[in-house]
Amino acid sequence: MNPRIEFAPALFTRELAAYYLSCSLRDIDDLRAKGELIPVGDTKRIKFRKEDLDRHAANLPERS
């Protein structure tokens, strides 16, 4: 079952980032490997800033 986000947190776990962007965990890993998403915080748990996720989503090409 997917978690329900009542409000957007400042930092997203890898799993929540994938849910937020409607993509897979592998997609998140690929974006991270390409340097398109930069994780923040300690090394125990990968987290991403909401503004970085929003920037990525805004730069996706539109489909016609």
C-alpha cells in the first residue's frame, strides 16, 4: 500500500521521492547516478529536497 502524503515534507526518502514523482526506485537511482537528483543529509538514509524533486518534475518534457 502506498503511503498517503497529507502535506509535503521538506525531505523525501528514496521511496517517497519515487512515489512523489510517480516513478520507480530504479528511476530515482538512475537520476541520482546521473547527478540530476543530489541526496542530502547523513549517509544512513538517502533523502532528497522537495525543491529538487519539483525542479526535476518541472523540467520534464510535455507529451503531445
